[in-house]
Amino acid sequence: MSLALNHQKRNSFSKLNPKASFDNDTVSGNLNITYFQAFLEKIGLPEILADCITYEKHHNSIFTTTDIINFMVNATVLGYSRFTHMDLLRIDKVFCDIMDGKVPSEKVCRDLLLDLPKRTTTQIRRANKKVLELQASIEGPREVMLNFDDTVATVFGHQEGSGIGYNPRYKGRPSFKEKIGIIAGTDEVLNVTLENGRNHLNQGFIRFYQYCKLILPKDWIIKRVRVDRGGFDQDNFE
């Protein structure tokens, strides 16, 4: 009798189990993209990019400029920092469904970055400012500390714009210098540039700092600035 009751209970519980299949169409290692994509739609990032960036691809292009940049933002958040790795997302059917099929190839991403005019860098900064202002409209006034640093990015070829400068790991090899300004504690990016490897942090630092101030919402007050020792320069202090 007890066996019959247990069998009856199992049947009643099995009716509650949702039907699910576990295959390449329904399983993905990138499902946290659903939350991030919902967040981007909530703040209206695709619309902000479309409003700020004026470059338009050819009328018969499958992907718009906004589609490609939005894809690269999503891929970077997922940890895919190289184009070859981003290309793997094209075989992730769940990711493709979440992105409504707007998953461009490596070549499409590279071609866009090659074709974008110089003014686009300013337009992307403007889009970043709009996102921060949206946050400031909700959060209100805020005191911030700015962090400034640079990083050596070694190249193993003859990439245009690279140069031989300070390189602690690969001495004598050409590199780029990635200069960045962020808000301490939250790591919100205010400005970033890719410069010749010969450049030091203090080269053009004041101009770089002024760009960061322009991006900062007006209700956010700079209380302190923290600079890597590469920016040690009397002119900068003054």
C-alpha cells in the first residue's frame, strides 16, 4: 500500500515539472546577458548611441553602427575582449536569440572601427556623458575622487601609432599607452585614450583631465584627484 502511495505522489509531482530540453538551442554559458541586455534597454543605451553617433553604414548593410557597437559592449561585459573570442558568440544560439540576431562577425566589427571617422570618439564620449547624467538625475549630488593611470599594451608587429617607450616586461618592444580616468570606488569611466608607447602619463595630462571634467555630471563634485607617479610634474600640480 505504501508503495502505491509513493508511486501516486511521484506522478503528482511529475505533473508539476515544466517540460524542458537541454540542447544547443536552449543552453548557454552567457545567460547573464539577459539581465544586462534588460538594463541597457531600461536606460535606453541603443537610443542614446543612435542619437549621438552620426556615422551611417551603407544602406544595404545588415547591421547598423548602433547594432555593432551595442554588440561589442555586450561581448566585452561578458569577458570577450578579443574579436576572435567575440566571434564565438555567433554560434551561441541562445545569445543570438537574446540579441535578436544582431550578432555581427569579427570582420564587420573590425571594418566598422576602421571606417569610423575621428569625430566618433567625441560622440561616444557624449553618449557616455548622457548615461552618467541619467544616473545623476536619479542619484542626485555626489562627491567623487578621480583616479588616473596608464597601462603598457605591447604589440608584436608594426601597428600604426605604436612606439618604443617604457615597457617593464618586454624591454625594447613597441607598445601603445592606454591612458584612463575613472571614478574611484565605482570604476565609472570618464575618459580613455590610446597613445604612442613613448608617451608618459603626464604628457597632455591637463587636457585629459579637462575632458574628464566635461564628462562628469554638473552635480558631481571633484573632492580629490589621485594620479599615478607617472604624472608627477610641477606644471600639473600648479
